[in-house]
Amino acid sequence: MSGLNFVADHHEVAGKLLNGWFVILPWERADDPGIWCEELVAVADDLGVGVCVQPISNHSVTLIYNMDAIPSYERARDAIALIEHDRFMTRDSRRLLVTGYRAS
């Protein structure tokens, strides 16, 4: 699994689901994750894509996938790890450590 690819458009996400991708929705990136998922399911239904929406509350994300292309546990776990790494790296815009700087 390479890097993260953030998208916000329901049609783009539905297209990815149609092509067998799965989506991880970090809850902090949506104003209301429940409504966002409902809107996505409606768009996917219009395209004829059966979608499963699985909230994963202990990671504050929602896993969304095409019912005909269910991701393996390992792929979903790795994607969630990427999200958590991104959260860790961007948790604070101030940098606590500056490499190459010596205080003495």
C-alpha cells in the first residue's frame, strides 16, 4: 500500500468503489460522517454499486467497500495504520523537534 489519497467528492469515491477500491473515512475529515456516508451510499446505489459501511469506533474511522470486492483484513488494517500515521504527523502544526539544531 502506497500513500494516502484524500478525496471529498461522493462521485469520485463511488467511482473508486465501482472499480473495486475500498475507502477509509477518518471522522475528523467530515463534518458529519454519518450523513456523508448516507450520501455516498445514495450515489453508489445510482451507479449500481452495493456498498457496505462499517464504522470502526476504536480508530475513529469508517470502512466503506464494494460488496463485490471485500478488502482483506490485512489491507484494511494497513490502510487504517496509514491514517493513524497521518494523524500523528499532522496532530500539531508546531514542530516539537527540529532536526539539525543543537541547543548547547
